[in-house]
Amino acid sequence: MPRRTDQPPPWPHAPTHLLDAPGIYFVTAATYQKEHHFRDPARLEVLHRGLLTVTQQFGWRLEAWAVFSNHYHFVAKSPSNTSDAESLPSLIRALHGPLSRWVNKLDHTPDRQVWHNYWETLLTHRTSYLARLNYTHNNPVKHGLVTHAKDYPWCSAGWFERETAPAMVKAILRFKTDRLHMEDAFEPVWIK
């Protein structure tokens, strides 16, 4: 039977969030139209602090993170006291809502859309997990913002190198990231 033309197309406009399993997730969120709302150190610091605070409040254990002017990534384990990851949408709303209002107040644009969407991937294979840890820690280098990831203040690379055994750091940094398929064509800026 042909589809009626007055019905919407059968594909979704946003990614389907499949959160019925607990585990470690790789998450990417982007600003609307890749706008650089968090382009200076003060704004990056608020986004960074917000991510660390909200993930902790929701019981997610961060393992790697990187925040930029128009997107962020993190690797985190879902709360251990649940049988799924269904708290992720609430976590994202608790982060994006206040940040949107804050940055819009700074820019005198109260009704502007700040965030576009987010994507998550449940990491079920050790190799995929370790590659995404490396990818997230080194994302500031990938984007050309610093030469050494530990020099970018709004990512986990420095923390990771300080808190992890050197042999483990070397092992994770050896995992290849060039074959990972993910959205990351954001070209962030950093106004020092």
C-alpha cells in the first residue's frame, strides 16, 4: 500500500537513544548549527564544571571527557544501581537547560536554541572502549587546539596522566582511532 503524502516521512529527525543496557557509553553533544557559544575560557570553564557536576549528580562515572566551543565528548559508566542507562536523557537535559539559559543571558538572546542533539554509543568491546578513551583524551590535539592534550584545560588528558599508571597511559595511547566512525566535524575555536 502506498504511503499517504500527508503523513510525515518514516525516518526520525533525531538519533534513537537505545539505553536499555547498563555499561560504558561514549557520548557526543553538539551546539545548534555548530555555533561557538563556549568560545572563551570563562564559558569553557562553566561548560566543563557543569559536565563534571551533572554526571556526578546522576551517578555516572566519567572516564574521559573533552569540552569545546561547539561540542563535547565523554566516556562514562552508567550508574551501578540501575539495570539500564535511562538516566542519560535527564542528565543531558539537566546540563543543557541551565547552560542554554546562562549563555543566552550573556549574549542577550533569550529564545535562541543553543544545543542541537547528542549521540551515544554503548561500548561493548574492550578495543572499542580503549580506542574511544584515547580519542576523547586526545581530541584537543585532533582539532589543532594544542600540541599535547594535557595542555588543554577542559579535557581529561592531564588528569588521566596524573592519576593513571604510566604503563596504562602508554597502552591506551597506542590504540588506533583512525578507524572510529563518529560525528566530529566541528572545528572548535578557543579564544585564549
